[in-house]
Amino acid sequence: MQKTRVINVPAAGGVPVVIRCTMLTEAMTIQEDGSANNGFQQGLIYNLLTPKSSATGTAWTVGPAIQVPPNLSLEPILFQNKRNDHSPSRQPIGNGGSSPYPVCPGGPVTTGTPICQVTSASASATVIDVTEE
């Protein structure tokens, strides 16, 4: 199954948008939407988020900032466990959590696995297409 959603991202220097899995995800692609900003690409800045254990549960380490210049030929950005992995042997990169429902009666509500955080690479906000499969 494949699922695509459109997400607004702020200008460079703004608070990054965290991109989370919304389902059991084997691969995720992120691409700047060509219809934003009258077709003028802004580029993207993203940081990979990796889990680390902490005393209060799972925390996330923010990786170095990676800048993708405004050039659609350099996209999409692809997240998956191994290159050229194909279903059904692919290992998932995350799951969608239970939001807005609790995991069990009286239990907590969980959110999807965070994969990265994104902003525009320019002073203008932009829009991205996030596709999960």
C-alpha cells in the first residue's frame, strides 16, 4: 500500500516540521511539491532523527543538517533500511502509532515513528509531498 500526503514546511530558520510515519512504513520519499511558490523551488534542509535510549524513555538524536538545493533532479529524498530492498523482505523503518486512539483501554496514545525534520532552504515557506509505502 502507498500513501501520499502534502505537508507545509516553514522557511529556513523556522521551527522544523517533524515527519512521522502514519503506517507500518518500509520506505519514505520526500519531494518538494512543484506547485508551491508559483513553481519556484526553494530547496529543503532536513535532519535525520535516530532513536536513543534515555531515562525517561525513547529520545531522538538530531543528525547534521543536510541541504538539498532547489533542483528537482536531486530529489526525492529516500529513507529505507537498505538500498534496492524490495517487498516482502524489506524491514520497516517505523510505524504509525495509535493516535488519536489509546493503545489499549486506559493506555497512552502513541504517535508515529519520527524519521526526519524539515524546513525550506530559503526565506520562503514551501510544501512537500511525503510518500510512504
